Amino acid sequence: MFSRAMSNGRFGMEENSYQSQTNGVGGFGASALRSGAQNESADYNRKNVHLEVAIRYAKEESLRLGHKYVGSEQLLIGILRQDKAVAAMVLNSLGVSTDKARREMKNIIGYGTGMGEISEEDLHSTLLFRRIVETAFEISRRFRSDEVRTEHLLLAIIANERGVAVRILEVLNVDLNRLLFLINEVDK
């Protein structure tokens, strides 16, 4: 069971493990989002479809707001936009919708300076974003899953305890312990 004890974000992973796990996932190699490398097998990509979709939606959110980076806040929106996925359904049951999270994201970070001038190739990931994805891979292994699902991404966001995504959840009065409990119940 995932607990707050794991929430310090330390899973004993090597520094280069992010690169080996995520190279090719949504074009987010460890060096930057710019690489666009798709080195992994088709089977791997098919197994991580929820991760791929969340990253694609996160990139769209960054571009929509004129930001040159993809962070935890955009990833949270990417998770919520997958309305049939476990994490989105759990968040919705707690009163968090895509629109509410998007509104709070705009209130917290505002619009970027690159409105309409940024392309997907200009985007880069934040260090926290990369840690979240790395942590999601570790969580999926702990749940004995052969894929990274939206609930693993959401647990990783919570486990890293900082970032705009957690602030959004707090502003929306989400009890993080209740959220952890509900995800663990669904994943049993």
C-alpha cells in the first residue's frame, strides 16, 4: 500500500534511471522534451498509453497558456482530461474537474510570455516533472503493473509533495490522505 511515508519522493533510484525508463515516452527524454526520441518498442508504447496521453495533454496545456515548460500542473490537467481513467474518476468524485483545476492553474501561474509563439519543439520539462514521471514508474512496479497508469502519475505527484499540482489540489480542498486511500482502494 502506498503511504505518506513514501511521500518524500526518495525511492533509491539512480540518477540515470529516468532516462532509461522514459526515453521515448511522449518525446520526453531525460535531457529535455526537445529530443522527441521514440526509441522504445511499439509494445512498450502501447502499454503506457495513459502516460503518453497525459504527457500529450500536458504539452497542449503548456502551449495553450503560452508556457515554455511542462510541469506538474500541466500533468495534472493531462490526467484529468482522461475522464475514463482511474485517477480522473477519483479526482472527479472529490469535486476536482478539469475546468476547476485549469482555472486554479491560471490563477497560480498565469499566462506565459509565448502565447501563440511557442511550438511543441520549444517545450522543456521541469525537474519536478521528470521526478514525477520517474516516481510513477517506480510506483507502477510496486503495484506490480506492467504499465504506468494515471493513478501512478497522481500518486507520484502527491509523493513529491511540492509543485503547482499539489497547490491546485490543496486550493480545491482535496484531502490528500483521502485521495491516497481512494486510489489504493481502486487499485486493489
